[in-house]
Amino acid sequence: MQPPDISKTEQKRIEARGVKDFLGDPDENGVSWIKRKEDGACFFLTKENKCAIYPVRPQVCRLEPFTIVDYDYQKNTIELELNFPFAECCIGTVDEKDVPPVQEIGRAAQILVQKILALTANDLGLPVTDTRVHCETRSRFLRRQVDMADLQL
């Protein structure tokens, strides 16, 4: 269900800034994810704890320090919550002047939901406009929350 960290367009924008070799080898589904440093930190995090690609960061980064927990297609709403434990070290939760505008976070959430809808539609062999695709997408978000809750017990 999870889309890749970055799209091809986002990858090209990052590479145009001179950053190379930031994607790992493709996984079993053929998807390449952004590499992590040995300590688990983001590949793009500098020694000064700043984002090296901030102006061209991908949508998944624009959503941080939040994560999508629900997509209510009937009410046309997306519910977000802080993405722990990552939110604890995100500058946006520590320093108010660095919090991205609500519109930017909302747009990032909308784009990610659209990507997940497209993946779900492909999985089901249905058009993205089919209500069953939206229903299954919401179910996947909710199941993910249950799975995450189980991990925290």
C-alpha cells in the first residue's frame, strides 16, 4: 500500500541539486526507498541538523512530522497525527518558527492519499474513482493504525 518515498519527478529535482546515490536497491516490489544513514537518520540531514534538499524535498518529507491515520472518503477528510518517534526530533515540533504552513502539510497529505488510491486501484483492478477503491484505501489506513498500536504494546 505504501507509495515510494519519492516520485521520478521529485528524484530528478533532487538530482538537479547535485545530490546523487540517495536511493537504496529496489525491494521485492521493485520500489526504491530513500537510504538512511548508519545511525538511522535521514540521508539528507546535514551535520548541522538541517535538510540539504529542503526547497525540493519530496511530499513525504513535507508531511513530516505528521502521518496519515485516516482517510474518510465520505466526508472528504484526511486525519493526521504526530509521527512518533520521529516527531520528537523533527524541527517542526520543536521550533514554532520552522513549522511549515498548514496548507503545505495538507497538500502533501492530499498528494500522498492520491498516490495510495492509485496503488489500491491497481491492486483491485478497478478505476480510482470506484467507491470500493476509496473504501479499501480507508481500511488499509485503519488496519495500519491497529498494526502500529500492536507494535507499541
